[in-house]
Amino acid sequence: MHKLYLDPFMDMCNGEILSYGIDQRPSAKNVMDALDKAIKISADCPYRRTFHSDQGWAYQMKAYSHRLKEERIF
């Protein structure tokens, strides 16, 4: 049996998956790549963007929180 790790970014308003990363092992790169895609896709949003996470290890990384601050995302 093989495992895959999925890092999705979902629009909580309509359930649409904005972006995702998938890999054979958990990695910061996978999460950051999916985050970058979600930021680009939601860039034209006229309202304040809020990204919610489960606060797992990947979402507590300084690089992750710094990227959100750069984009003024709560």
C-alpha cells in the first residue's frame, strides 16, 4: 500500500478547491507551492482574504506565516 499526502486550499464559501499539492511524503515545499497557487487564484478578491488551517506543523512554519503577512492575508 502507498500513501499520498494532499495539501488542499478550499474556498469555504462554495467548497471549490482553489489549489492543492500532492506528494508521496509531507513536505514544506508542497504546502508552499499550493499556497502560492491559492494566493494567485484569489488575488482579484475585492474583500479581505482569510486563510484558515488546522495549525499543523506546515502551517506553523515561519515561511508560511511570513508569506501570508506579505500578501496581507489573515
